[in-house]
Amino acid sequence: MRAPYVPQAVSQEGVFLPPGSNPEAPVHPYGMGDARCFLDIPPLVHFPDGTTCVNPDFQAVYKFSLSGRGRDPGLPEQSLVRDPFIAPGATVDFQITVEREEDGMGHFLINELFMLTNPDTPAAMQGLLVNIKTQQGDMTLTNAPAPAVNLFGTAFLSCCLPCNVMLYPNQTLIVSVTNGGAAGVRVQVESRGKRFMPYHNMPLVQEMERCWSQIQTSPYWVSFDETLRIDAAVGALPGTAQGQMSLPAGGYFELKKAMVLVIPDGGGAVSAYDMDIEVTDGRIGKRFMDGPINLGAHWAAETRTITGFPGGLFRAVQACHCPPPTQMIKGNTRLIHDLTNHAATAAFVHITYAGCYHFADACPPAGDLDLIRRYGGADASALRRAQEAGDRVFFDFLEDNPLYVDQAEDGCAPASAESLADESFHGLGGLGARGESARGDWEKI
């Protein structure tokens, strides 16, 4: 039996189909088309005979914008408005709530956040600090208040969130905005993404919910535990400061993007380009660079004041043109930042790391992650059980998979996993070396 076609974006090895699957059925790239998590439902379905048609599941996906609403202190207590007034030192909680539609529909996948201030000035925007949490899970998405310019873009220059946020009908995302500036400001918060509304198809919705519940990842923003102030340089002696970021326990933080906001303390001019930085993982002392490097030129995107841009700012969150390499950091860790200021002006420094928090344990050493993802185990016995249950398993991955490679050539070496696999599968359909068979790559019991 020939293997079904798999798009080039997906590995051609290790194809594992559920029992009873029809190899002649339409091909769904990335396993989608069944609303598996409605992240990548393909707009077109390609059949093995070369025909193409529009995917009806994709027609249930809508582009959608949802406004945040908060209480305005100057209006009656029960009112929720789109643009509440936030006085200096005050905090307003914006509620982004998904209303339930017909048949319980309306699942909303957020991938962009926007903010507008009135007055629309750099001083008004740079004075705002934000915390985000999901009300239904009481889970915070920030370890400390983060500058609004490091979280919210504009339609002029938008930026995707590091990970998506899923809101089911009647669920709420809370955005707490604190005004740390010297003047009051009106604030609008907007979210944008995709809405999934397959009317009269509740099984499809339930399948999406089931698959999404297995995704243990959420967006996360990491900032300094406390506002960091760095002294000015005096003569030939630079100013120095040390800041700490504490990560929560329970998983791993995948660092994707670094952003910095520098606010002069009093008069004078200072920017991230006047400072050097060196970052250390405080838990194990691992350094992120071989020595101090320039903060603005090499480490973090800086929010700049530019005339003509919305609000007069080129926000750091909008500088996401090239995806940078990511870094995985274990939970319950402190990141130590040593800063050096070569300018003659002291400043407050806000650094924010945007990324994803994965609420998962590390796989055991020498465990093959690719095999675990496909088969739920990292040993030959799992494959054997899958085959004995009637599933069709593709064995070509055995040849190049490091889990099945001999570790030594001498006669004293222990039996390799590959030889164990061959022994385990001997007699199951007459498999030969490396899982090959005279009847082809596929075996079915």
C-alpha cells in the first residue's frame, strides 16, 4: 500500500494514520481541515487525483476585531466604555470579552493587540504600564508591569503576538493599564484575530476545543521585577546598574524578542545606544553573550521618537521584521542584567522579552522528541503496540533516527535500539532489516 502524499512543509517520514483512515481521502496539509486547532485550516483541499476545491471548514473562519472596555471614573459605576480616562497613578482594567453567538459559537483566536492614547503623544504612551491575565484561568501573561509600547502596536506598523490567545465564548482577557505619567490620558485597547463560527456543526467545534485543550502554550512577557534606574556617567566613569527578571515555575519560557524603552531622568538626552548590557542566567550562571554589547544596536529594539509616526513613536514592538533566534529558559529562574551607561544623563530602563511560556516538563535525556510527538513514546514497544492495534506505521524513520543508531562498533557495545526494534518487529508481517519488507514500507496487521 503506497504512502499518502504529505506536503513538503511536513516531514515525509513517520507518517502515522489513525485506524480506518482512507489513504485516498483528501489531503489536509499539516493535519488540518478537521478544525484540529483552527490555527492553520487550509483554504484549499488537494485530492490525490490532482483536483482542488475550497475547504468548507475555512469558510467558518472570520477576521474579527474585539474592543476592550473599562470603567471610566468620571461616569456611573456600572458603565463600561471603550476609551476610559486614566488619571496619573490610576489603574483601569480593560475587559476583552467574547460574546456567545448562536449555537454557542464565537471562539476567538487573538494574534494582534493595539492601543491608542488621547493625547496621542510619546509622553502619554511611554508612561503606561500593563499587566495581562486570563480571567477564566486566573493566569497572568506578564511577570511584572510591562511598558505598553512593548506590547501594543498600531495598524500603521502592527506585530503578531509571540503566541496566540484563545478565548472561548463568554471568556475574558483582562488588560490592566496603569498611568505612570504626569498627566491624565484616555486609552483605547483593541484586539484582532480569527473567529471560528461553523454554524450547525457542533461536532466540529467540539473537536477544535478538544485539540486546543492539549496546547500547553501561552504568550508571555518578561520585564524587570522593579523599575530600573541607571546613573549617569561622571567623567570617564560610566554609570552602572543591575536588574533582575524572575520567571515563574511550571514550565519553560521561550524568548523570542527583546525590546527596550529608555526614559531620561530629568533633562538631557540618552538612548539605548549609550548603554552596554551583559545578561546572565542567574540559576546556572550561563552567559547570553561573550561580553558587554551595545544595548540598542545589538540586543534590543528601542522605542524611538519619530515625527510623523502614530503618536510620534516608532514602537519597539513594531520592529519585528526578521524573526530572531529563540532561547528556551527554564522556569523558576532569574535573569541578571548588568547595564553600563556612557551618557551624561541618568535614565529609567524598561526591558521586555516577548515570547511563549510552555507549561510542560522536559523530555528525558536521549529521548527522541520527534518520535514522542508522533507516537506518544520513545521506544520500539510503543510502535509495536500501535501496529498490533491495527494502525499502519511507516518504518523508514528507523534508519536515520538517532534513537536507533548504533553507539559503538566494538563487540562489547550493548545492543542498539535499532537491533532491538528489528527483533521486536520480527515476525510482524515478515519485516527485514531496518523495518523493510518485500511488500513495501507499509505493514498492516
